[in-house]
Amino acid sequence: MSTSLLLMLRARRMKSSSLCIKEATKSLYLKPFIKKRLFSSTSTLNGQRRDPGLASTGQASYPIEVSGPEGLPSRSEQIRRLASSSSASPYDILVVGGGATGCGIAFDAASREGSIKVACIERGDFASETSSRSTKLIWAGIRYMATATASLLSKKLLTSPLETLNDFAGEIKMVLNCHKERRYMTDKQRHLTNWVPIAIPFSEWHVSPAPFGHPIFGFFPVLAPFVLKIYDSMSGFTCPPSYVMGREKAKEIFPQLADRLIKYCAVFYEAQHNDSRTNIAIAMSAAEHGADISNYVEMIDTITEDDGKTVIGIKVMDRMTNEKFDIFSKKVVLAGGPFTDTMRSLEPAEEEMKTAVSAASGTHLVLPGYYCPQNIGLLDYNTSDGRFLFFVPWEKHTLVGTTDTKCPAETLPAPPEDEVKWILDECGKYLSKDLRVRRSDVLSAWRGWRPLAADPHAPPGAPVSRDHIISENPETGVIFVAGGKWTTWREMAEEAVDKVVGEDGPKARTLDLKLFGGEGYSPNLSIQLIQKHGMSNDTAVMLAKTYGGRSWEVCEMSHPTNHVWPRFGKQIVPNYPYIDAEVRYACKEYACTIEDILSRRTRLAFLNKDAAMNAIPLVADIMAEELRWTEDVKAEQMIAAQAYIESYAGRIPGNQESTLRGSNYENVKELFDAIDTDFSGFLDRTEVGELASTLGIDLSEMDLDTAFQEMDLNSNGRVDLQEFEVWCKYQFRFVIETTFCFDL
């Protein structure tokens, strides 16, 4: 059976609402056989990828010219510009890394007066690693303020008073900087940010053990309103004011907490954003100001002067075409986040390289929206192991995180199952007894890696940075930037460029600049989109808060729905606002793979793994049309996207999911137990629906009702093992006939 036919079967969807259970089961059990054949000849088995972000096995998957967004060069033009540099005409600054920090450096440098010639490359997609896997908060550091106070009041104040006071001053300065940077984002980038209130519930007046490592914070329930007012003051009261929510109001807002003895909630505000979109906006802003920037260009070696030490450029490869070329620059800046040391290892060195960056992983879960109100979040400030755990509304879902585990950084987002379980257990602390978070409620889960930096070039006795590090190798001249957080991306970029241009160089202007899409944005933009283009309200709001003034350009690419309403904007998957035009527009913004669309240009994979899996065929069709993929390239792209999205955690733990997808279940009890995710001994309608979703089947409500009624022989609303066994006997016999028919 050909690959293309297998992919056609993989993309097949049930269209008839009167589909009988026999047909539903036919699709249900064909899927595992098809998937097994799809992956048999690739190296993407067991959640591993040959190379992050690379879908093609060797042939160019981006062979044609695709115009860029209005006023910006295309990706192909960017590649030509990057390849045209020479030792006689080098760039002034070459940035390696396309996360928030790397793109920020390119944006800062390109926007300064004096015509600084800037280049920036990223080996994957923009924001493909750490910058897309955050808690989606631009927070000013309330935890830092608390830990700084705890340190100030410790015994160390008596033994080393000057050091303690200096440490405290450093922490407070960092928090003040975070407030300044948060204000920049909320004031200047209104199309990308919003304020979200976060409630801290208190069920007692004294907490033991005391949080933040100091006994005084045992009285945090009493002190919280005063602490939060100080926190407000550090922003110059430019954020919405913190307040106290009484017990009755807390019960009304958080019905999930209704049977707990909540004394009150202290509420404060943080900023929220769509992290990957912010990153792409920074990248496009850099291009808008003249930087030559491209994704999927990998650094493979350095170029040195005749002395064999001083780096004057790098050797790179365009991973979409496998073309190799050189980029020359007066200064190379590495911004690889937790992967910085991998980049540094390519520098010429006579001695063994000292480690500069270690990594800590953080796992996040996405739950259905009903676990959190849509306009307010929750903070557990004192989890069982002392971490902060946020419950925040995000894209009409509930985002929960994060863990903090030191471990080597990886490129796949697959979270450890024990961390998923830990978060679910912590969730249970705040829920009423009649509401239980099930493992099958996890729509998506991922982890990212936070870089923890130390300066390997610092002189002995130099103070350790509490935030980010900018360090220059005295032998090679290469600078690296590591550490920090989303809130301070602009500050890090400014400091990095300052280090390159020196005190007498042109000054940063980014505090006065809006990011890509900021021009033309207004709070009423979504209404204007509805009026002119006939978009649904959800889609219009999403477009306005994602693309800002560039929403008009996106809408012009939308196709008619052939429905009364909405008139334009075909959804790429039901129940989510993402539309066909976004896929087309993303190709202009240098999207090269299906993974780019589902993980970062939309956030579907982060919100709902199963929905993202179901969207692959349609996204592939649109991208193939825009980028003129061959059938072979399209097939490879679909396989790579499926393998990548499999690496997110979903409703069913990875080991159970692989069993569900890869077996034809001669042991009916094994199948029954795998589907029975709540271990009740019965299957309900929801669990049967989850099984279909896991296997990539888009069942309508009527289809699901029909399927469940066929199983439920006793008509009591649940299916026991005996009923399931009777149903399976008929279905397995049908599958065998189908298997021979399709020659699988």
C-alpha cells in the first residue's frame, strides 16, 4: 500500500451523522494498523526525532519563493542576504538563536541609529524551544521580593551584614527592573498582552511550614494584603490595584472551592501573553527594522582569523534546502538558552570548555476551562515541595504549572508522567470533594527548560548573577547571553548590544517602539473585523490579540465558509477559533513545517493534543498549496508533525496511549483496562469518546451516542467488561475482514 494512500486513510474523517457502529469501528481499528505502517520506516518511533524541526529527509521542502508579510522580505530573500556576506563586507552583529532573547538582540541592534548591520539565525522555528513553553505570564517577581525579604531577615544579617544588604538590594533592583519591563509590554504592546488577576486563597491565619524559608512568612495570610500593596507600589501603581476578596465572593467566583473553609483571597495582577506569538512579533520587528533574519538555519561551525582563535563568522546550513554557506560578522552573539553550551562547543578552544548553563525543566498542564474562571487565576504559593503553582485562564482553557526539576535540556516537549501526576495531586488540594481532576482531563502537557547561567569567564571572587549573564570569551571574542526570563527579554537584548557597541555607540530605542502588529491596533479592532469580514466573534478577538493591526492582512487571505455565519474564516478544527487564513499568513511569516503552525503560529498542540492531531491533514493541504509541496514532501511533513505532536502528553499517559494506538488487542481485558482511565470498572460515554479522540477519529455527538448504545447492552448508561467483550467479538471479526480487504 502506498504512503500517499496510507496518509489519505489517516486523514479520513467520518462525515455522515447516521454512521452505524460498524463503520465507526472500521475506522477505529484501521487506525492502529495504518499508524504502524506509517512509522515503520522512519526514525521518529518512541517520540524521538532525527533533528528538531526538520521534517524532510533530504529533499527541499521549501523550494519556492513565498512573499513575506507586507513590507517585509521573504524567507528566501533573507537567505540570499545572509549568504551574500563576506569577510570584506561582514555584518556588525550576528546573533545565533531565535528565541525571545536572540530575536530581541536583533531587534534592538537593528532599530538603533547608525545603520548597524544585523543578522540573526535560528536552527528551528522562532520560539521552538524555551520561549514557547512558559507559564504565559509576564510577571514582575513577587516570589523574588518575598525570598529577598526572607534572606534579609535571616541570621546572615548578623554574620555578614554588608553582603546580606547587597544581596537584598540586588534582588529588589531586579524586581524593580521586572516591573519596568512589564510596564513596557502592557503599555506599548497592547495587542499582545492583557492583565490577569490572580487570587491567593487562605484557609487559615498561620501557615506551617512557613513558605519562603522564614518563620515570619508563617503569618503570610495576615501579611499578604500589605505585601501586595508594596508590590503594586514597585510598579509606580501602573498596574491594576491588588485587593481583598471576601469569603462569600470567593465562593461565588471559585465554586470549585465552595466547601473549603476559605477565610479570604488576596488578589494581585500580572500580565499575560501568548509567548510564541510575542517571539514571532519580535522577530518580524527585527526584519521590519532591517535585520536579516531567518529560521531553520543552523550553525555548524565557526570561521576564525589566521590566528585560529578569533571568530569572524560561522558556517551554516539552511535546513529546508540543505544548502551550506558562510556568514561573516565582526561580532558573534550566542543566545541559545539552555542549549548555549552546545553552541559554545563549536568555538575554537585549547582547554576544556567550562559549563556556563545548566537547565531546569518545568512541566505545564492544560485542563478544560471549567477548572478555572475565565477572568481570574489562582496561585498556590506553598505547594508540598515549596514551589509556586499557577492556575491561570489561557485561551479559554486552564493552564497549570510549573514544576522545577534540574536535568539536561531536550528538544521534545514530552513531560515525565510523575510530574503530571504531582501537578494533578496538587490541584486536588483546592477542589471540593465532589470535583476530582482526572488524568483524562489533561488535554495537553509539555515541559520547557529554563537556563540557569554562571559566567565561566568571570574572575575569581566575582559575584554570581541572580538573573542573566552576558559574557565574552577573551580568546575568541564570542559573546553569549543566558539566563533571565520572558519579562526581561528587552533589557537583556539592550545590555547585550551595549556590550557590542560600547559606551560611545548608538543608544537603544526599543522602549519607545511597538512590536510588529502594534500599529493599527485598537480595543475595537475585533468588532471592525467582524463588520468587514464576517468573522465569528471568537475568531475576530483571537486575530486582534494575536496579529494586532496585521489582522487585516490575515483576513484578506481567508476563504468563504459557504455558511450564513460566519461568512469567512474556515476553522482548521472544530471548537477552536484558528482559521485557514492563519496557515496561509504563517507561510509568509517564514513558517516551514506543519509543526510550526500547530505548535507556535496557532497554539493548538499546547491547548489540545488530540485536536492538533486531527488538524494535521487540513493544515498539510493548505501548506502544500501555499508552498507547492510535492506529494512526497507533504507525506513527510505529516509524518513528522504527527510524531512531534505525539510527544506532548494528552488525555492518556504515554505508555497507555502507545498501547491503545499500536495493538489490536487479542486480550479484551487489556483493552478494557486501558480505556477505563478512571479505574471505575465501567466504561462511560466520555471514556469511549476519549478513545476515539486518541485514535484521531472525529466523532459527532450522534456518532458517539450510536457507538455507546451499541456497547451498552443493558441500557444502564455504562458498559461493563462482559458487555464490552460481546461488542469486541463482533468488531474484531469485522476488522480481520477489513484488514484482508485493504491488504495491510
